[in-house]
Amino acid sequence: MDKKRRPRILYKPKGTSPLIVDELEFVENKCSVKARLVKVMGLTINIYIWFDQHYYHRHHTGDCNGKRENINPETIEDFVTKAVPYLVYLVLSLKDFLF
């Protein structure tokens, strides 16, 4: 019984980086066809994470259904801390994205 094999997807490299980088060369980037890197600078952003008093009260005493399992301030803080850089990236990358 001869089974037909699906055609393979051939790998085509998009380009290779040169062994020697010419810092004065104009190359293509997302903004221009011919551009030269002038400067790389770092930026520090302070993000304040606040918890409402109601949240803390509910966490410690529970509500009419009891305490929430595995939802504590440390877990929420960790989740938000990991999510914020990605959300900031999306805000800067996508013009219609708001949070």
C-alpha cells in the first residue's frame, strides 16, 4: 500500500548576519529602508501597584462564600508584575490597544 506523502516545507533562510558589522552602514529596519543606528538608551519606568482595602479585607476574612483558594495578595502581585511589561509593550506596539 503506497501512501502519498505530503509535500515538505522547504526552509528558506531570510538572511544571515555578516561576520563583521559595519556601524556606519545604512540598513533596513521597521521604520525605514535605509537607516543607521545612532544610539541605544535605557529607560526606567516606575509602575505603582496598589491593592484596595476591600480586597485585603475579603482575602483575610472571606466573603459569603468563604475565602478564595490560591488567590492571595502575593499571587496577584506576582501575576501583575509579570503582566505589566507585556501590556506596556502592547500599548506601544498596537495603536488600538488600551488597558
